[in-house]
Amino acid sequence: MKIQEMSDEALLKRKKTTEVVTASLAGLLTVLLIAALFLCFNDQFTIGLPLLIIPLSLSTVVFMNIADVKAVRKELQTRNHVL
């Protein structure tokens, strides 16, 4: 469903849910990145290097979610809602 066709309540729910999920994903990816770098610097390259791929590849999902939240905020602002 397009953002323009959604009700105000659905947009607010989508915005809140996406923000929570994005923050959680970003936090977990940050922890995984730190753990992978820690393993790489402690001479465990066979474990650390493959783990670096996961946060780097999933970071695109975080940026897509941030773009979605911005689009929802913009739509709510065009409907004259205060955020």
C-alpha cells in the first residue's frame, strides 16, 4: 500500500514500529561489528573476517528504513500533523 493511501493512524503506527526496529537493528549490527573487529585484532581472522560481512551487508536495511521513516514524516507533515 502506498504511503499516500494510508490513514493517519496507520502512518503513525508504521513510523513508530519502523523507528523501533531500525534502532534495534542498528544497535545489534554495531555490537556485531565491534565483536568481529575484536576477533580480527586478537588473531582469530578465520572467525572475525566472515562476521564482518553481516553488519556491512545488513547496514543497507538500516538506511532503507531510515528513508522510509523520512517519507512517512514528510507525508504526515503534508497532512498538517505535528510530530
